[in-house]
Amino acid sequence: MDNTFFFDMDNAVGYAIGHAAARLKIGLRRVFVAAGHDVTPEQWVVLYRLYESQGLTQCGLGERTVKDKTTITRILDRLEGKGLVARRRDAADRRSQRIFLTPAGAALVEALVPLVRRYAAEAFADVPPDDRRTLARILGNIETRLDAMLEPKDLP
């Protein structure tokens, strides 16, 4: 192999983060299905954010869940089709839609929270609480840096 193009993927922090996140999502999906809930981890995040803040705009919801416009639209289409969310035109801006949980959506969130808590407790059982806090802080620092990298640079 030409060392000019060598990259140690197995020890790359970004790869490790992505790999762990993918495995967490796979496991959470299995937990939901085993409990009889046809919801994906991506849908769960959207439902939970709406539970926290009813009436977010579609754009605001995308920002809160780190989902692009196409992805959030697809997720909302599916959730609306299941009767879990409702879109309503914003009275102040007719071009914008506000998203609300239906009673069934709120009930689903309330049923999923204990499952998520149990799954997280099991998944992180071998990680001491101090390490969890450190990991959360480090990931927050990485996100802050990435946000700063996305800001427009001042032109000379």
C-alpha cells in the first residue's frame, strides 16, 4: 500500500464515534421493535424534540435534530402517516409549517422513554458516570468546534 494515501481508519476518532452511534441506533431499533413499536431511532428523536417543544417549525425541528430538509420532511411524512404528528400552517408566516404531536404521538413518547432509559443504562453499564460526563463534554467541544468551522469567514 502506498503510505501517501494511508489512513488509520481503525484508530480514527470520527470513525469510532460514527461506528458507536450506528451500533447504538441498531440496538435501540431492536428494543423498539421487541416492545411492539414500529418507530426508528431517527423518528424517536423527532418525536421527543416535539414532546419537549410543541409547535416547532419544520426548519427549527430539523436544526434541533440535526436533520437536513429532505430527511426531516421524509420523517415527518412517515410520522404524519402513522397519525403521530400534525402539520399546521403558521398563522404569522403562511409559508412555514408548525409541527405538533397528536395525542397518539405524545402517548408513544411516554411509552418509549422508559425503554430508552433502560437501553441506555444497559448500553453504558461499563462506563463510569464520570467517564460519561467527560465523553459528553468532549463531544460537546467537538460540536462547538465544528459549528465554528461552518461559520462564514471574514473576507479581507
